[in-house]
Amino acid sequence: MELKGKKVLVVGLGKSGLSAALFLRRKGAQVTVSDMRSAAALAKEIPALLENGISVESGGHGLLTFRRQDLIVVSPGVPLDTPELVQVRTFGLPVIGELELAAQFLKGSILAITGSNGKTTTTALTGEILAGAGFDTQVGGNIGVPVVDLIERATDESWSVLEVSSFQLESTQLFHPRIAVILNITPDHLDRHGSFENYAMAKERIFSTQTPDDKLVLNADNVRASAAAARTVAQVYWFSLEDAVAQGAWVNDGHIVFRAAPDALIEPIVELSHIPLRGAHNIENVLAAVCAARLAGAPVEAIARAVESFRAVEHRLEYVATANGVDYYNDSKATNVDAAAKAIAAFSGCIHLILGGKDKNSNYADLADLLRKRVKAVYTIGSAAEKIETQIRGMVHIVSCETLDQAVAAARKAARPGDVVLLSPACSSFDQFENYEHRGRVFKTLVLDLPDVMEATKHTGRTNGGK
């Protein structure tokens, strides 16, 4: 792709939009950025853009700005049905995402991971396995580092391990992973995609350019993810918590094992008791990472070593502290109902659950069985609170709390020794927070600032980290 002298518009000035704009400018493009937020809201980003000769349009999108371009690069948070994008596409103007832009310059091999839940944990673990095995490895994408920021360091021998979302995938055309992983597909982002099937098809774009030389790893236990096997020309490998698979990874006699082909030897990889992550869903994540890393060529010893030393990433069932015998866990990354269900299932019971945020057209009644069996009380927050309360009323005791600080205070007052206070919101964060990371950090601060937590931390020496 030749960019020198081309007029390129970047729509949306999030982290990936900013990186894309600066990358395009380094490539010699005439770059403009357009964002719906005001100049005051973009005060941190605008100086760096202007210093690099990038024009900024803030406070809304101008159709003429869009029509005067040779190429438009869309940030993941900007819907493709934004009116200005719809109109310029009718004129034949190319519209791509930051992932697609980066993929056309990124050297080496791509190992891409998507799914409704578990992407970040699996991506981080896979990256650690490959790096520990001596591979030239970079990790990026939806996990926090824009893919364009990986381009400069990549070589022909590099492995770029990428977490990719449905928002990133829906605008791809040439993006081509050598190894692609679909962890699971459950209802999420229906407010953006319109239907579950549209969302699932966006996920399946991860293998749309794969060839028979490439590999696709699928969850044999997830109905919608496993159905993708019928629509790919790539070599399909499986992972399963429940059954042995023809080729891939599964659980056998207390071990995770791997088989490269139906007639190959079964390789024991790591004992389940040596996996430091909590919850059956994290065993699934490890299975997927083991399968992908083994297909990339990582030796068994390196895989086992990385798995045994891996710790939960921030905001994913992250232990925060204990006070008065009550454990506090931060699972702010649980932005959909299925993720929250998996977090609840990771504990045997006595949970004080904080739910709520911005609704994504979700059905919270799907939590009914878990709420009845494992949750003492639900503390609702955010704009989705009323909907959540309506859908779960009669299943569990509900405490209405408008904000996170009110919910933490109420849960602390009600919890007894042996109980768990769990932030697992089942909603996005954008009604009250910048993102799920911001929400998780606020939760941890609230917990660690409680007098009894501070006293407990002082005596035990534990802070937010492993438990």
C-alpha cells in the first residue's frame, strides 16, 4: 500500500486512532483526524497531532471532510454504519480499520485470537509461551498495544500475537493470520452488530483469508464457534474441556494433553493442579493457548513452564485484598453476561455481586441459575440497573446502588467472613467510566482505601496480585 502524498482520514481518536494517524504521517500521508468529541475533550491528543502536521476536526464529522480523502481508516469504536461512512462507501472510497492498515505492513507471522470471552488472558499467555520458548514475539491488538505500533520492530522471523475483536475484524480484507483462534462465540455487542448472527460472522472474518497451509483453532464445546469448521479451508484443530479431540488439546487424567494429528502420539503438557488461574473458563483459555503455541512450534517444556508461572492479567478475576475474612475480586473485563457467568461459576458461593454499567442489549435472566445457587446479593449500578433489576427480580436479593462506590460500601456492610465481593458487571463501562480498565482501577482503589482492608493488607503484606 502506497501512502506517500495520499489524503487519509482517521475517524475516531482513541488509542489505535492516534497511533494510526502518527503512523500514516510517518509514511508521508496527508492526515486528518475526525472525532465526535470536543477539542477540550481531546486536549491531551491534539498537541501531538498538530506538531506532526496532522489536521484535527473535533466536535462532529463533516461530510466534506470525508469526501475529500483517498482513504479512510476507522477506529474500532466507530460503527461502520456511521452516516458519513455509509455515504462515502457509495462513492467507492476505501474504508478500512487500523488492524487492516497494520496488517499490510506487518512482517513475520500473525497468531490472532478472538472470542466473546477470554481473549486477553489467552493472548497474554500465548505471548509469554512463545517468548519463553525463544521466539521473537510481540503482543498487541485489542489487548492494549495498537497493531500499527508493532510494525517498526517486526521482522520476517517475528510472531505477532494479536487479540482481535469483532469491531476490528468487521473491516478487514487482507488481514491474514497463519494461526487463528476462536475461543467461543456467545451473545455480545448486539447493540452494535444488530443480531447474534451478524456478530458471529464478524468473528469468523478472522479466518476469511486463510489458506489450506494455515491453522484454525476452535472450541469443540462451544456450538457456534465449532460450527465455523464447516466454513474454512484452513486446517482445523480443536480444544475441549469435555472430550478428547482428533487433533488439538484436551483434558485427560488430570493433565492438559496435545495431539498433532489423529494418528500422532498424545503429549502430556501440564498438570491441571499446576495451573495458577481460577475457574473452568481459564482452563479453556490455557487449552487454547497450549494448542496455538504448540502449532507455532513451541516445545512442550517451554509451554509447561510458561503456564505454571502465569498469573491472571489485570481486571480478569484479579484478587484485590481480603478484609474481615471477605475476599474482593476485580473482574471489570466481564463486559457481557457470559463472562459474568464464568466469573460467578469460579466461586462455590457466598458471592456479593456488583452488576451494571451500559447495557449491550443483553439478557441478564440468563444468570438465573447461578444467581440462585451462588449469589447472596446483587448490587446494581449504572444505566443498565433498572433493566437488570427487572430481569432478575425474585431470583436473588437486590440492592440498588447508583454508583460503584455505593455498591462497594453496601457490599462491605453486608458481607461476612468467608464471603466474596465480586465486581463482574456484565455490561460495558461507558456510562460512568472511560473504559473497563478505568472501572477496574476505581474498584481496586475503593477496596484498598477501606480502613479494614488497609489494616488487613498491612498485616498480611498482600496487595492486588496473586492469591
